[in-house]
Amino acid sequence: MEVRSRDTYRIEYSGGISEEIVLSLMQLYQPLIGPAAANLFLTMAAEGMRQHTLETHSRLFSLCGIDPMEFDRACARLEEYLLLRVYCRKGESRDQYIYHLNVPLNAASFMQSSIYMSRLQKAIGQKNMETTVSRLNDNTVSTQGYQDITRQVRYSEEELHEESVYTTVQPRYRFVEDDTSINFDYERFIASTSPLVFPMELRTRENLALIGKLATVHGLSVDRMRILIKKCVNLNTMEFDGERLRLLAEKSTPDVKGGKDVYSLPPASFLQAKQNGAMVSLPDRRILDHLAIDMHFNNEVINIMIEYILNVSDNQLHSRFVDMVASEWARDGIATREQALLQTKKQPSYKSSGRRVTIDAPDYIIRQMNNELPQETKASREDIEKIKELQAKMKD
């Protein structure tokens, strides 16, 4: 691990610094990991309790009085005894690190490890080890002279495999990796947003997902989202107004620019480009929100869909028509750029005549009317009536 002074870090630790933790760390772990690593653990724990913004490693080096090489060796010792896990994200000018501290084993659990106790004996000698054990066992019942007859717990191979999976510590907010429709820097947002702006109690999975999707669709930066979120939080009642945030995001000017690939643009920016730079109207912004938040399409699919709809509907976005297309794409499982582009080449079920968009019944209903579908796959009468009603409304 080659950490530089300019690299930034964030520390996650929720164990606190209790008397039991200090006793275990300094009397049991310190002889094994060394004073530099023990000092680094306590310093990181203190940092993690009050850290609200990203810091550079020069701060840690100064606080602990160590250089980068000593820091690396201390981290390695903490990692060896499962006190620290390190995550890194490479950047152009600086790297970002997340340090996740694990609570040290209490004295009883530490002493149950024959490996740890053997190492402790070698490090401080038999006499000092017995003294340490005696002091830490001062408030416990002595089992000297007794035989341990506790039955061992037996695990199946499947359970052992599951244990190896779930004991791996992961950073928070990893849920976004499962949602390709979100492109938002949660790590920077969490690290740079004070609890006085967005309290910890309100950082639920649902609220964070909404924040990420709105930022993605409307091309809003972390800094802009922080400003908007502050307007949507009531610190007295500890409430977060998601609908207000949605409205504020819809009214905001995009400030995140895409790359050379137009389909990778935030949908609000993509639609604005389609309008030769004219601002996107609030109703059209709500359509984009609907496609991302309710229909779960990613930016590329939304942009390709919008371009397709504008091409077949005389450059107009009718919400009912968009719903019709989006529903069909969702039923067809369109989730990638390639699938979306292929979908646009299919014979459409929609026709455009002048300034009016008319909707043909979907192919499966037409086939049903022609008695070309098996009985078990036929649409209900209610579905057919809904299609007819939608067609009638589009003619109004």
C-alpha cells in the first residue's frame, strides 16, 4: 500500500473507546502489533468518531508522528490481527481510502485463541503473560482445576462457506453497485456532508437512492445536491421531504457534463441538447424522473428512448405516450444501450400523423384479435379496454 500525503481518507468506526477496549488493545494486542500500530488504531478511532469531511494523510502522519513507510507497516500489523480493513479508489491526482476499524476482541475472546496466546507468550514471556491474564481475569470466576466439557458446535460445509462470505466487511452504500441507473459519488457526498445538514437518522437506503437518482437524471453535482437537501430537512422534526427535493432537482440547471458520448449525458442535459440549448420544461423533467425513479431505466436507455419518441411523435413528449413506450420496453427487459438501440429498429406500434400521435394496440393484442394466440396467453378484456381507452385519450 503506497499511501501519499495528499491522498485522502475516511474512517468508519462505531465501537467507541471503552475501558474494556483500551485494556484489550494495550495489554493483549500491543505486544503483538507494536506501539506504533496501537497508537494508530486509537488515533483512527478518535478520528472516525468526529470526521465529517475527507482529510489528507498528512494529518494522520502528523498526529501519529510517523512517516508513510511507518504508517504502512503499522497498517499491515493491524490488518494481520483483523483490526483494520482498507479500501482504495484510484484517482488521477490522488487516491481515496476508506479505513474500516474492527473492535478488538475482549479479553475472554482473545484468551480463547491459542494462536494469539502463544504469540503473546513469545512476545512478553510466560511470567508477564500470566500477570496480564490474572489482571484481566480479576472480575471473572476462576476455572482452574476444572475440565472444559463443553460440546463443540458442528458446522456443515455450506454454513462454513456462508460464514466466509458474510464476515467480509464492506463499505457502506454498496447497494448502488446493484443499480446501474445511479451514477453518484456517495463516498464524497457522505464524507463532505455534515450531520447538521443531513442527519444520520435520515440517511436511509430509500432516501440515499432517491438522492442518487435525482442527481443522475438532472446532472447535479454532489455540492449542488447538498444545497438542495439542506432545504428539504427539518431538524426539529427529523423529517426529510423527498417530494420537495424532487421538485427542486427538476427546477435546477444541470451542472454535471457528460463525455463525448451523448447517450451517457444526464437525461436533462441530453434533452436540453435536443432542444438546441433551450431549458427543459418542468413537465418534461417529471417525465425523466418517472423513467428513472419509477421505471428504473438508466441514463443511456432513457436518452435512447427519448430520442426514439421524439422521432416518431413529431418532436413532442406526451406523458401517456411515453408511458406506453416505457411500459413496452420494461416488459421486453430493455436494460442496456445495445438492447435499447435494437428496440428502436423494430417496427413500432405507434404512428405519428402531423402533430398528433396515435397508438396502435400492442402486437400481442392484435394477434389475439386475429385468434393467433393460445388461450392461456390471451389478454383479459380489461386489458383490451384499457388500450382502447388510452387510444381514445390520445386522440383528444
